[in-house]
Amino acid sequence: MMAVTSSCKEGNKIAMDNGKYVRYTPEQVEALERLYYECPKPSSMRRQQLIREYPILSNIEPKQIKVWFQNRRCREKQRKEASRLQAVNRKLTAMNKLLMEENDRLQKQVSQLVYEKSYFRQQSQQQAGLATTDTSCDSVVTSGHQHHLTPQHPPRDASPAGLLSIADETLTEFLSKATGTAVEWVQMPGMKPGPDSIGIVAISHGCTGVAARACGLVGLDPTRVAEILKDRPSWFRDCRAVDVINVLSTGNGGTIELLYMQLYAPTTLAPARDFWLLRYTSVLEDGSLVVCERSLNNTQNGPNMPPAANFVRAEMLPSGYLIRPCEGGGSIIHIVDHMDLEPWSVPEVLRPLYESSTLLAQKTTMAALRHLRQISQEISQPNVTGWGRRPAALRALSQKLSKGFNEAVNGFTGEGWSMLESDGADDITLLVNSSPGKMMGINLSYTNGFPSVGTAVLCAKASMLLQNVPPAILLRFLREHRSEWADSGIDAYSAAAIKAGPCSLPMSRGGSFGGQVILPLAHTIEHEEFMEVIKLENMGHYRDDMIMPGDIFLLQLCSGVDENAVGSCAELIFAPIDASFSDDALIIPSGFRIIPLDSGTDASSPSRTLDLASTLEVGTAGNRTTGDRSGRCGNSKSVMTIAFQFVCEIHLQENIAAMARQYVRSIIASVQRVALALSPSNFGSHAGFQSPPGSPEAQTLARWICQSYRCFLRMELLKQEGTESILKSLWHHTDAILCCSMKAPPIFMFGNQAGLDMLETTLVALQDISLEKIFDENGRKALFAEFPQVMQQGFMCLQGGICLSSMGRAVSYERAVAWKVVNDEENAHCICFMFINWSFV
């Protein structure tokens, strides 16, 4: 008999019972290594087949080969674990350094506050009892409109010597904010520092304007980090353009740049912002790289930027990036964003958008860190997705969608937009754009039943105020229940404008919602944004003289669906795509944007069930169940912006305009109806979510899963099974648990968080993934060969192998268990699978 050794360090020898080792020849080891990469865990039959196929292994017994593969897997596992632990150790060391620096900064801030408190106390005691009657110096400005007056400070010198002085001053002020106590920073709500977090994120308290600060680790060298961050339009979605007007070199090797930057307005109710900036790039004595910026709004003797039409000139106070090399590679980065966005220029109800440091942190500061981490991961794991797209190409597509939507919302005349006359109501704004750049690639004349040449793009847009509706919940409902608000005929019309023929994309199904199939495409590291293709099935014709293909495809970008992310903006942007789905494809996006107008921390669970079709049809709140309701209460407000674009010919412009008005108005009515159903005020005073939430059916299924596991395998699936915690414990189980139906073909119907992560899908999209689709050919053969055991003895055990996620990524698992789930009447309800120790290959 062969004894399996506990040591995994011997790669070319195995232990025998008599204590001797049998050594493999280098040729045998090379052959076994090749076989290992083809199949790391061969079955007994496969091992015997290997001996027959490879003569060099003919003198080795099958049990010896089995032990070799066991040891090889053990070494591989140890190597991966050692590499992972080294990476974690480096990250923890750097994070510890950051936390120690943050602790020192906080101690300085405490000392400064204690000193100021003592000083103000002495001043108040000295002035006690004194009355001041002289009012000659009283200020005549009592409102917040001081910016209309002539600046109190004299203009700054903008000559080269003056710019260098401004740059040095900017550097000092920026460093005092990044690592000093110039601004009182408080921790961002909902953000806790740790090895797996994005970093240390803080917002300002009691300073001029809005400010946010972040510290984090990225796996890129400082020069690359600075290069990426300087290219602000590549990562800041609200940035329309950054133009470099002038560049000056300094004597210390630094660079001064004069920039003109424009930011999109987030809603139709506010003007856009622009900045006239100085950017200073330099290297400190300790080798740290600094990029700092500030506005040049009050200068003389140098270049200046006059006010631009349709823009409000905002001010950037000293801000920037401190980038330090990290031991072992990568960089430690400090980011400070400090702006005065001139909130006086917008309606009072919208001023929180421009007075919220939390919103600035989400949209700008954290966006920069996330972008750096995303690029770092793409460099370390340069994988091509199942769609044959590289991450950079997918990022470009998402940027295209976002930019196109922002252009529609803002409607700048410089881009060719002009306003159409109103029909008497001011709820919908109509714009038309017939510029050559906008029309390039659009088809509208009919050739072989399909459009070929177009002349204009028409945009219908509106904004509305929402109350007591969490943006994430509303956005998820709009995404998953498109039929509640969309018109299939208009979807077909929009798709016809860019199609040259039937769309035939090779893809696997990811989820179906009433004629809508969601096909996952890509997502960011933290899943705060994801891109997908929407397949609208059997759309038919949109007009009598034009034959359309049966299916329509939309490229869709979704973000802000995490209800626990404080101050995040929720967006659902989509555009029809043609059959080629090329990287330079024409994109004419439409969609929704919902921005919270407060920064409250109360948020309902991100896993809320969104099947509200029945809720929308119920007339009274008393008939609604309260087990699946939003826990958010109070007077929270948000603003929703809707923008839809339509391609049209000039001679049909009036007809399309009337259709667009009516369509957007119908969408607004649908959104208001959905918002009313989602509002906690309609659910009664006892509304609330459990964590994680679930319908009674989900609670019952979780109980059946655990009871059946105990019955057939004679052991407990969960350590603790309280009456209210079974679903929660099952949801957070470390192994992937998935349930599929009994009928052929078996379709998945439930999965815990690990199961959804393994398949790279969502709970709702899971229902259209079949069991056989996730296994490779060998896995399917093994599954079908042993599947009868489940029905006979109630369970079966599967050896480790490889399966596929919904996005085509290979997933390895150590072993799997399947068992029959029976209901209370002991009838078979479904089959449950548990994949143990899974990981992406």
C-alpha cells in the first residue's frame, strides 16, 4: 500500500511504506507537470488512461500518480497562499503606516483645538460685560451673495515669477490639508478603513466650500499614478474637457500648467461649472510626487480666461495629489478635493448638491481612487472577458455612454444643440442637434427595409423632485422592470436608427425579466458600476413599411445600486447597439440619473426584493405586506433627471417631437407611480427590512435546505439556526450554495452571496442560468453519471473540478456536494449544490 505523505515539498519523489522514496526522472516530472496543467485533479479512470497513453509513465503505479497529483495540488495551494499572505502583509504594512500618520495628524488637530478653545475662553472673559455701540463698521452684506462684490484682495500677479510664487503657496496649503490640520476632517459616513477597503476617506467640517480627502494604496508607480490623475476626463465622469493653455518649467524641475476645465451640470435645473486653474507638478525632497491645483480667478499681468456662456465660474481651493512610493512596489496616495461650487446660482432646493462634501467625495475623490485600483487590477490580471473585449475597451464604452448622456442633459449650443418651441407646458425641454459630428454613422433612409441615412438627433429631457424614495431601490426597479415604463415600439424605433441588419451577438443568457434578458458584460472591482447588454426579445415591427429583426440589443451602464453608499448618484444609461458591437460603434444614450439631496446615513438593505408588480396595482396600503419594505424613512429628497434621444429626419421633426414629449411624460407618470409604491410612507409605521431581507418563500426555502442537509448527510449545514437567522446565515455562508429546479433542463432558482459571486450574476438574473451551462464537458459527464444518486440516496459528492461563471470565467472548486431539498410534505422541491473552496482560475 502507498501512504500519502503529509509533506508537500517533495516534487519528484514519493514515500513508500518501507520508508524509501521512489524518485521520478526529469522526463517523468515534465510529463506529469504538463498533465497537471491540463487537469489538476484526474479521476481514477483518467490516471489509468495516462499510464497507457504516456509510455514514460508505464513503470509508475496509478496510486503513485495519485499521490504525485495530491502533493502537486498541495504545493500549488501553499504557493498561492504564501503569495496571498505576502501581498496582504505588504498592504497591511502600508496601511499601518497610513493609520499611524493619520493618528499623528489627529493628535496635532486635537492639540490645536485645545489651544484654540483656551484662547477663545480668555478672549471671551476679557470682553465680558463690555457693550459695543459703534456701528460704523457694520457690514452691509448680510446674504450669501458676497461674490457679486468686488474682491477685497488685490489681484494676484500672474507673470511667470508671480505664478511660481502662487505655485509654492498652493503646494504649502495643499500639504497642510493632505497631511496637516489646515482642515478639520471627519470620517466619511459608512466608510471604515481596513485592508479590504478603498482607503481612508474623510470630509470637511466647518470650512469654506466643500472638501473631501482620501488616502489609499494602489499597485502603480507614482509616475503612472500622476499621469492617470492628470487626465481627469478619463476617470471623472462629470468632466467635459480640460484644456492646457500654457506650460512653464520651474528651476527646481517642476512644471506649472494653466488649465481651463469644464464640468457638466448633473441636472437640467442647474448651469454647468468651469474653472481657470493653475496646476503645479513637483518632486519633494523625500522623493514624493505632488500634483496640486488652485483657481486663478483674480489675477493680472498674465493670461486670463474670460467668462463662458452657459457656465458659472467656480473656484478650486488648493487641492491635489501627494503620491509616495511604497516599499515592495505601488504607491501611497493622498487626494484632496476642495471647491467652492457657487451654490447661489442654483434653485434653493438643489443647493445641497453643491454644498455636500459627501457628494464631492463620492463623485470625485473616491472615483479617482477607484479608477486607479481598477487599472492596477487590469494590469496585474490582463484578462479578456467572455465577449472578447479587453477592460480598456469596456471602460471606453462606459465613458462613451456617460459622456453622451451628459451632453444630452446639458445641451450645449457649442455642440450643435438648439431648443425647440414648447407646446405650452414647461415640464419637458426639447432640443435638436443636426451637426455633422452628431449625425455621423446614423441611418435613417430605408434600404432593404432598414434605415441608411439620418439628419438629426432630438432630445427630450426633464427633471423631477422625489421624496422618501431611496435612489438605489428606484433605479433597480427601473432596471429590472423595464416593461413598467418603456414602450417597445419606441425601443424598436431607436434601435432601427443605428442598425444595418439583424443583430446576432453570440452570448449566454444571464437573466430574463418579462421579455428582457440581462447579459452581464463587465463590472468594477467594488461592483459600484457594471455594464451589461439588454436583449429585448420578440419586439416585432415598429411600422408597417419596415421589417425589424425579432430581438433588439441595448448597451446599458448601471451604477449607484448600493443603498448603503452614502451620497452616491444612481444612474441607468442605455443605448441601442448594432450587430457589430464594435468599440467605435455609434452611441446615442438615454436614461435616468437620481442624485440624493441629503446625506443621511439611514439606508435599507441592498438585497431588497423588487418584484413590485402586484404592489403597483394595489390601491390601499393596508393590503400590502410589510415584510419587504424600505427601511428608509424621514423626509429624504432626491432629484431625478430623465433624458431620451431619438434619431429623426428633418421633415419628420415635428411628429417625432410630439412623440418624444408624450413618451417622456408617460415615463414621468410611470416613475411617479413606482416611487409612490416604493415610498416607505405608504407602508405603515412598522415598515422595515430584515438583514438580509427575503420573502416568506425565501425564508421557507432556507429552512428546507438546512433540514434536508441534516436529514440526508447527518450533519448540520449551519452552526446556528435561529428561527429568524437561517436565511441570513445561509446568505453569508462562505461556500457557494445554489439551488436548481427538478425539471429538465435544471434552472437555478436561488443562490447565496458566495454563489452569486462565483457565477458573477445577480439574484434576479440567476433564474435564467441552467445547471449544465456552468460545467465543462468533463464536469457534465461526471454530474450526469452520478446524478441518480441524489434521487436514490438523497445526496451525492462530486470531486473537484472546473466550472464557468456567467461571464465565461473559469472557476475551480475543491469538491462539491449536492442534496435533494424536500418540503414539509417530504416531496422533492429542488436540488441544492454546495461548491467548497472555490476560486477563480
